[in-house]
Amino acid sequence: MKKLTILLIEDDEIERMKFKRVCSKNNFEHTIVEASNGEIALSILNGDKLPDFILLDLNMPKMDGIEFLKNLKSNPALKFIPIIVLSTSNNYNDVKHCYEIGASGYIIKPLHFEDYKQKIISLIKYWESNELIAE
């Protein structure tokens, strides 16, 4: 299986730890780059290596997920990177708005860890088998 680079944009440290725990317990040896808000994520994206896909929380300080998504999709050098929103919001308008801007997917964070784990495993397996743009 190919090794992916995943940019996880999430302000909650516990959520970042939970994601990494699911990855390590399931032997996903992908590189996880973390950013606690959209501003930090944009500075990471100015680096040499771009991620294969981005997991994006919506509710964050400084630059929220919607603002980050708009910024990324308006940048010709970055707009091709798939973005999957991983949020607690099940608001129809949030989901619709994210897809209108250019999100590749939208996953509502389940309350129960087992449900969360299954969604993350499915998500990663999907992107492992997907044809991604390599540099």
C-alpha cells in the first residue's frame, strides 16, 4: 500500500490524538502533519511537500474551516488537493456549503469511538486505493 501524507487541521488536541491512535492501532504508517488552525495549515502548504489529502475541522480559531476551504480552492497551486471535512456539525447548510466550495467529502464525527474508528479506517482505505496526484 502506498504511504500517504495527511494534513490534519484540527484545533482540539484530543481529536488529533484520537485520529493518530486509530491510525497507529490499525498499522496505517502514513505521515500525519498537524495544524491547529487554517493559518498554520496554509503556512505548511507553502512548504516543499504537499499532502495527498486534507482532513479539515470546521470550527477553529483564527481561520475556520470554511475560510480555509475557500482560500485553498481559490489557489491554483493547491486547489487540486482533496479536502475531507471532519466535523461535529450535521447542519445541512454547512454540509451543502462545503461541497459548493469544493470539499471532496464530509464526515460527521460520531460520538462513539468505535463508530469514529470505523469511519476513519474506511476513509483511509479509500484514499490508499485512490489515484492521487504525485509530485
